[in-house]
Amino acid sequence: MGHVPHLLLDTAWDSQLVGLSSDQRTHLVRALRLGDGDPVSYTDGRGTFGEGQLDSGAVVRGPERTVERPSDLVVIVAPPDNRDRVRFLVEKLAEIGVAELRFLDTRRGQGKPPRTERLRSWAVAGLEQSRGAWLMGTGEGLVTFASISGPFAVCDPGGSREAPLARTVVIGPEGGWAPDEVPEDALRFDLGDTILRVETAALVAAARMI
């Protein structure tokens, strides 16, 4: 069997037939050249994974199962000042199963978070690529250190090389942290001897902490 497309179906599941968006129908029929009866897998983005088939621009539901969330890790990043790099960051964190991504307001940061709808579309792309069952959470705007609750780790040279037990990790801007910007109670996490781009640091930290 060839590639089986994986779809986020976030419309109501009130019958055995779940409708597709116009973009999904166009992609499946025109780009992938699929037709009625072809298999697809699908999820509601909240832990349900199903296997069904296409039928007249909709999905006929098949066997379904509940999947545990792969991680409860929250990643908070100072956004890079480049759309393609932000997109890469969002899609890859979604692929590896990060629970939530937020963007951090920092003194030296120059990037801005993407629009909410664009941010969600990238997270959906990562979910569908990885055939996951949980859509990564995303929030609007920027957060501050003061709004981060619970123990959290901050990626910072000179910190511990051991992955911390915290379930939130923070990655700063490309210019580095300003003096006294990182709270004293943060767990400092050193990712290694090389200098990493923001999106690379976020992926390395997340992969080590998941």
C-alpha cells in the first residue's frame, strides 16, 4: 500500500461521515489524485486516531483508538526574525510531539509571533506529517517570564548539561539574554559547546526533555 494521507478533522463528528474542508478536498483529489474508497487516517487533534476512507468529499469513519499524549512539554521561544525559520520551528516541534509552543518577549528579541491562523496551520501540517493524534497547542501574542508558572528551564551557556526535570523550557533570542534578564529561580540548561540557532536550540532542548 502506498502513502496513506493523515488528516486533522476538526469539524463535528456526529455521524459516520465527517466532512472535509475545501482545502483538504483539493489537496486529496487534485494533488494526491485520490478518489472514493481510498484509505485515509484521521484525528480530532485531541487523542483520537482513526482509519477510514474517502467518500464523496468526506471521510467514512472506521476503526478508532485513543492515543496518549506523547509529551506534556511546553516550549517557549523568542521568535526568530524570519518567517521560514519560524515555520520550520513550529512544524518540527509539532512533529516531535511538543504539547504547547509559546513565544517569549525578550529585551534583545527582534522577531514577532506569526498570526494565529498561520501559526495553527503550521502546527496542523506538523501533526499531519507525523501522523500524530494530538495537535500542539499555540497561544496568541508574546508571554513574559512573569507569566510562566511552575519550575522551568532556560537554555543558557554555563548551565547544567543534564536535561532538567522541568516541563517547560525557554529559549532566548539570537542576541542572547540581556544582563539579569533570566530569573534567578530558573533551571539553567546548557545545550553544548556550539552556538545554535534559536530554532535548532528549541528542537535540541525539546528532544532531550520529551
